[in-house]
Amino acid sequence: MIKLEPKYQDVACKICGEETEILGVKDFNSTCLEENNTVLGSMGFAIYYHQCKECQFIFSTDFDNWTKDDFLENIYNDDYLKVDPEYGGKRPTDCVSWFSPMLGEDKTITVLDYGAGTDAFSQELRKQGYDAVGWDPMWLTEPAFEKGKTFDVVTAFEVLEHTPTPIETAKEIVSFLNPESGQLVISTLINNIIGNAGVDYWYIAPRNGHVCMHSAKSLTYMFDKLDMEVESFSPSQHIVTWKE
């Protein structure tokens, strides 16, 4: 009798620790683009995604043992712009258009863009006179600001779906936040809207580095562990603040 590999059996949720089930399998070269596998062609390498029965968090364990170099070599390489053509400019610019009105006219507010990529977002904010800096742990070993510095606002746009260690990444992001009044602004599409598509939903795309996908409940669970609460103002845009 054919049996599932042991590493895919009895997998606990990375957020709440509860039981999961296999949601489905995607080819490694699956992307977020409508053309999906036709962008780079099917690779024939299966990526398993699990979903928590309790908090609905979707994730793969196939990247758990990858090093930073593995990600740089196999995902964030010269072909990355082919699978995410908006990465270098359009998406950061779009984010500025809806984010900067939240800051208003107060140019003394300090902003860190975590997972900054090409740093286009913070560069545009600086052009507008804001005190902003970007840092991406995938590209730079050390932050380009003094150790221990915290910020009034930390942004993490399209970051949380890229990490195989969601709790640890959330802790690192929050560590840069003003511990008294700081606010975290994140964008990540929650899976409450995927309906019957399941693992075939376009956002579940390993070649884009989407190794997981949150639900509203999993975001709440995760940040509750950090004494924070989440308010969502769209399926992809969320503000996280300290509990009172």
C-alpha cells in the first residue's frame, strides 16, 4: 500500500500548534500570475501545503530547512522579476499612495519598511520628507540603522507569506516597534476569500516565495502571542497595535 512520507504526517500548525490536514500540492514553479506554470514551465517538484483545522493557517514545511542562500539561489534570483514583475517599482509606489495619507503632515514620525526589497517604498517616503528607512533581512545581513533603534511605524508589505518561521518573523518585526505607542502596518492577503479554489488559489505560489497564507484567525492568534491586536480594513491590509 502506498503511504504518505512521514514528514507530511501529523504536522502541527506553526501558529497555534493544532492538528492540520493536507490542503493540496503545487508545482514549485507555480506563480501568482494568471499564466501560472507557463511563466517558467512546470518543474515537476511537488510542494505540499497543510491547513490548520483550528486557525486555518496554510503553510508548507518543504522550505523549513532552507538556508538564506537556498532562497536566494532558487527563488529570489534573476528570474524573480519574471514571476513578480511589480516587485521592483509598481507595488511599492502603490503602497505609498495609500499609506502616506495615514501619516498625515507629521514628518517627525519614524518609519521602518521591513522586507524592503529594492527599498523603493522608503525612498519615495523620504522624497516626500518623511523620516523613513528600509531594511530587508533577505538581502542585508545588518540593518542600516543603529542597533536597538525602534520606530513609530513599521511596515511589512507582502512579507508574512514569505516566511517558513511565522512566529519568529513576527517577533523580529515587532522588535523594531516603539514598545509604547508604535503601530505595525502590514499587507498580506488572508485566505478567508479563497472559497472552493483551495490550494489552486493564485496567491498560493511557491515560486513567488509564498510559503504560507494567513487567515484572519491565524493573524489574530499570532499577534495575540505578542500582546498585540489586529484590525483589518481590507482582505490584504491590516494594522497591528499594542493591547491597551
